[in-house]
Amino acid sequence: MFAAAAVGAGLVRTVASTYLPLLLSEIEQAPGLIGSVMIVNSLAGFAVPLVVGLWSDHSHSARHGRRPFIAGGTVLVACGLTAVVLGHHTSFLVLALAGFVVYVGVNVVTTAHRTLVHDCFDDEGHTRGNGAQEVAMLTGGLIGLAVGGMLTELASWAPFVLAAVAMPVLVWPTLRRVPVASHLSATDGRPAARPVRFYTAAALRPGVRSMLAAEILWVLGYSALPIFFILYAKHVLGLGSGLASLWLAAFAVVSGIVMAVAGRFRTPRLHKPFLALGVALMGLGFLAIAASSSIGAVSLAVVPAAVGFGLISTLGYSLFAAIIPRGQAGGYTALYFALRAAAAAVALPVAGWTIAVTGSYRSLFVLAGAATLAALLPLAFAPNPRRSALLRARFATAG
């Protein structure tokens, strides 16, 4: 029940990111303009969490918790998807605005829902909650790809109907069954009213800055790969888009299995070493992919990269959540995921220009591997469980 909302969010995000460009291309074959329109994803992913995070910290109540934000975001998603369906044949501007509403809504939902990991679980349960969310979002994404792809055979706008209906249905169990965190009080640890000052102070705090620096680097490592992987497979391995898509699906399945297993790590002291292992596996896997053009060798290298990605996805936020002071989960969670969106927005043009300058798609994996392994340096300064408790107490006092 806790993860049901994440299934809906994963489905909506995948449908919007995959099939909105298809609708845009039916209006006009303008790749540059289509790419510009899809920036609404990054804009919403950066700005919305920063607003919703602090807002939910200030306004959550003992009766409703953060449920109103999940419900309100769901309404925005449904309205945006309906607008996409009704305006699919009109203009780029209409679809851009509708898409922006969808991404705003889904980011409202995911920000509030991510915060529940800190609100409703203790330190030992952070991996369980975060792992459940990651697996659920991955599951929703796979459903969006598979079912949405079949629905496009009927009509190009049909996947958006599926998402508009599925989102409220999937969010309802979370709204009904997830308890309000009992340890939250009306005044405990609430952040200052000035967002810029709060986020700046939070980002510069010991432990927090190390985790955020590591996150930015590993996101720079992996975020551009899904966009360029099919082109890499075509130009380097000689594979068609169908087989390349199967590789991406296999990567997602292996990562999902690892997420489910890592979500069972109950001992907080294991989070940091296994997170470091995940960073190392993903970075070395990317470099191994770059070192060969053999399908067999690349297939083997994909496995440790997928395992590493699964560990990072589950344990990264879990380790970060251990240093969040009570009453400030929304603000800190927003900072974590807003910077992830910003890093992803930077990674795309950097990866594209790297390929253009070098003339080789293999350079994409050299860049990805180097950026990922660089994350081990700031990660070494991330707090251990005992220091996390001290930092959390200190931040709450200072806040």
C-alpha cells in the first residue's frame, strides 16, 4: 500500500517522457523544437520539489500528514493528461503547457511520497521504504512502456488515457492506508521561512554536502545513457532498436531485483559500504562497456553496472535520510531530488557534445564511468550511522 503511489508516478513519468515526443512529432517533424519542449520535465523536476518540500514541512498536520500534497499532485496529473488527450492535434504550445502540468503534478506526488520514507520509517527501515519506492517506480515505468506501446497501435494518445485513469486508482491505497507519522509535532524542527537561506545552509552542512556532491556525480554518470543507448547499440554494436530496447529492459530487471534485495538491509552500518560498492560496480561496468565493441563482453559488463545502479538507487537516499532532522524531511528530500534533476539536465548536453567532439559513442561510457567513480571521493566523507545521529541532533538544534 505504501508503494502503490510510486507505481502510478513511474507509469505517468514514463508515458509522458516516451510518448509526448511522439504526439509532438505528429504535429511537426522538428526534433530541435521537440527537445526544447521536453525541457519542461527538468524544469519541473528542479523547481517543484524545492517548493513542495518546505511547504509540506510547514503545513503537515497530525491528522493528514503529507497526504493533501499526494492527492493534489494526483489531481494535477489527471488534469494535465486529460489536456494532452484533448489537445493532442493542436499545437506545440498546448502540449508543452499540458506536459508541464503533468510533470508538476508527478513531482508534487513523488516529493511528498519520498518524504514519507523519513516520516514513517526509522533508521533501520529507510532502505525498506526507499527500496519499495524504487521497485514500484521501476514497475510502473515498465508497465507504461509495455502497455503504452501496445496502446499506440490503437491511437497515439491512448497511453495518456491509461495513465490518467491509472494514477488516481494507484494513489488511492497509499492515501487510505499509509499512517501519519506519529513522531511529528507541530513545531519540532520546522525550517526557517526563507527558502534560499534554508536550502543554502542545508546544502553546506557537514555530511549533507558530501552526500549531495556524490549524488551529483553518479547522476551525471548514468542519466544520459538511456537517451543515447539505442544510438550507441546501433553504431558500435550493430544492433537494431528492438534488441537495444531489450537490453535496457534487462538492465531494469536486474536493477529491480537488486533494489528489492537491498531494501532488506536492516543494519544501517552496512548502507555506506554497500553504497560505495554500488558506485564502484556501476563505474567500472561503464568503463568495461567502453573498452569493448564485442556484444558478449558488453553484455557481461552491463550486469555489474545494473547491480551498481540498483544499490545506488536504494541506498543513496537511505544514507542521506539518516541525517535529516525531524520536521525538515520535506526540505531535505526536496534538495536531494532537485539536485538530481539539475544534474540530469546538465548531463544530457554534456554527453551529446562529448559524442560530437570525439566522434564515438563509446566516449559516452568513458565519461559515465569516470563521473561515477569520482563520486567515491565525496562519498568517503559521508557520515556513518553514529555520526549521522549526532549530525541530525545538531542540525535540529541549529535549525
